[in-house]
Amino acid sequence: MRRLAVIGIVGISVIGVSCAKAQQVPNAPSTSTSATANGTQNFLERWVEFYSKDWKGAAAVGPAAARRGLPSPLSSPPFPNSDWSYGGSPTIGESDGNVYPLQTAIDGATRRTKVYGWIEPTANVTTSRDRNYPETNDIYSNRVELGQAVLYVERLPDSVQRDHIDWGFHLTGFFGTDYRSTTNKGYFSSQLLDHDRQYGFDPVLEYVDVYFPHVAKGMNVRAGRFISIPGIEAQLTPNNYIFSHSLLYAVDPFTDTGVLATIQANDRWVVQVGISGSHDVALWTEDAKPSFMGCMSYTTTSVNDNFYLCANGINDGKYAFNNLQMYDSTWYHKFGSTWHMATEMYAMYQRDVPSVTGSIAPEKGTNGANCRPGLQTCLAPEWAMVNYINKQLSPHDFASFRSDFLNDKKGQRTGYATKYSEATLMLSHWVGSTVQIRPELRFDHAWDRKAYDKGTRTNQLTFATDIIFHF
């Protein structure tokens, strides 16, 4: 899952660039100093100076970025997002005030088109011997590895103004072990489906945005490949509370290719309608088929609550590569100035999934279903829910506790027909606003049969951490 919001650097919030979370940018750093230095310093000196000031807390702070609508409920950093947001669009009514180390070194952060990204090394120690399935993001057991090395090129449309049509675009280069959680059939998918490589490359996101200011209070139309729109978590690691992903996230859709309109009806209501070629498949593959996407987001005037309901990838539901029929709901609630929670639940299914005991082979890269004896195919449903409790400890620190449950009724998503649960405790610490460290302790349990460590264990205990270095 699903939603992409990218951390703004040097004490600024998160701006959504793909199918999610565009955020307010309070106290954005002033670009005037960098622009002035541009004439007297070379590229490397400007880059080094950026980090030096950031880590010392000496970066110049400019005025808050322009914004219309409700205020942001959270601080980012330390949290990955400052708003209760929606997928498939930059948050309408929020400007791009983000300033990044690389772009500042290139041109003093004076242009709307920006180049930036991050590098994420990871490490884990676990009771499993080979792979930590169905856990994701630290799939390989007892390893130090490169989870993600990501480069973005983007331009966000100006959706604060109401005068003229504006546009934006986004391109991504993504390398690391986490390509397993973004691969679409038809996009360099042979790396995973044919060769099961540890490391791989995926373009992940390629789309254009067009903003129409005179439709309701603003409408953004996105066309291209983007993150599947519902949910709390996202493939791009800075967008998540916790380094590892929930079980709920591990088995749902990842990216879609299509067209999505996001309409801000008023400050509280957002409506989304679109069509895709189904989940995790390129439009030129035999698995692509027209599929409906529709969501509604409601935020209370107090901004203490947000409700986001989605029907995602709806078509005839017949078995194909990740042709999941998904109905998803998310609830965010803020308890006070430092506590909030995020809760998500979904139900998914596919029809006519080949039986693991039948004569019909499932598609490469997918699992069959544990159907009743004698059946060649059957309905394969699953449902899941996850809850995060988050506590801000300081401007640079927060703690998060996640509890998670997945019922893979026919085993089509994980390979084992069982109920799963997991609980994870994590502490996040920021060095300035360009380096984030997230150690965690996680316990997984399979309730009906052994499903961990290649079906030899019912439990899995993992200590893991990552470091996200933004550039």
C-alpha cells in the first residue's frame, strides 16, 4: 500500500507527490541564503553546507508556505505526514515549499522542478533462517542490505491559486531489495517473476498532474502510474511510521496505471473517481482490464478526525495477476497535542482462483487457493485491519505501536490459509531533518498452522532498524 508522501527537508513538512499525502510546509527554510551562496560556492560546498546547517539546527527558516483550507493536525518531522491526506493527488490547497539538499546544491532551490531522494540501508536479526515472509521491507533474514535508493524528479502544480490551470509531473528511479513490493507485471518484472533477484530496479511512478482551479474548490487530474490510493502505508519508506510493514500492507495492491480525478468539494470533503487497468499490471499485459476507483475523504472542522473510504480496482473480479477487488476504510484520530492513532480495515477477494490441488496452474508470481476438495477454482477472500498508536516525544522523536491482524482465508495472498497477527514497537529519531533512524521490535504469530520460516514455525521475533539519509 500505497500512498506516497515525500519528506521535505530542513524542518519542513511532507509534500505529497504521487498518490498521497501532500502536506503543509510550516517554517520552510529560506532559499535566499542558498541562492546568494550559489555565486560564491561550488556544488559540493553548497551540498556540504546544507547538511552542516541542518544537523546543527542553524538552517535559516523562512515564512510558512502558502495554504488554504483547514490547518494541519500534526508536526512533520517527526511524523511522516502533517495532514490526514488522500492518495492519487497532491493535497489541493497546499503549496510546495519543500527545499532539498541536492536541489539546493544545484541551483539554490530557485526552481519549481526539483531533484531529490534518499538512501536507506537496513538490518535485521530474526528467528527465521531464510526469509521473513509474509513480513515485507526486511524480507531477507539476518542481513544488512540496501532497502531503497530512490531518485525523484518532480514538479508540483500550484493548487493554492484559483486563477489558472497549472500542471506538474513526477518520475522515479527506485533500486533496492524493496523493488519486490513495487513490481508491476510488464514493468521490468522478469527480475522478480523469472529470476527472484534480491536487488532490482523499478520506475514505480510516472505520471502527470493537471490542476483545474474552477472545478468546485479545485480538481487535480492524474494520469500515469501511481501508488494504489487507499491506506496508511506506502512503498516509499519515508512515508511510513514504522520501518517494517504491516501484514495488511504486505498482501494488498501496490501500484495502478490509469486516470484519477480528485475534487475538493469544500474544506472538509474530497471526492475521487477514476479508472485503472487493474492492480500491479502494465496496460499492455493480458491481465489489464478496465477497473473502477472511487474514494471519499471527510475531515472534521476540528481536524481531530478524518475518514477515508475507497472502492479500489473494481471489475468482474475474475482471477488474474493481483486482480484484487478491494474495499478499504481508514480512520485517523488525534487525542491531544502529542497523541494520535491511525486505523485501517479492508476486505478483498478474487473469483475463480485456481485450486492448489487442481490441474489449473496459477500465474507466475501468484498463489493458488486452498479450495474445497474436488473444486478446480474457488472464491479467495481475505480481510485485515491495523492500528497505530503514535506519541510525539520531542520535535525530533516519536514512538509508535502497531497491532495488526490478517485472515488469509484461502491462503491466496501468503501461501498459507491461516490467520496472522503481529505487534511492533518502534522509536524514531531525526538528526536534523535529513537523517531518520527507526529501530523496532516485532513479534508475528500464525494462528492456524505453521506459516513462518518456510512453514516450519508459528512465531517469528524480529529486531530491525533502518537509516534514511535524504539528499
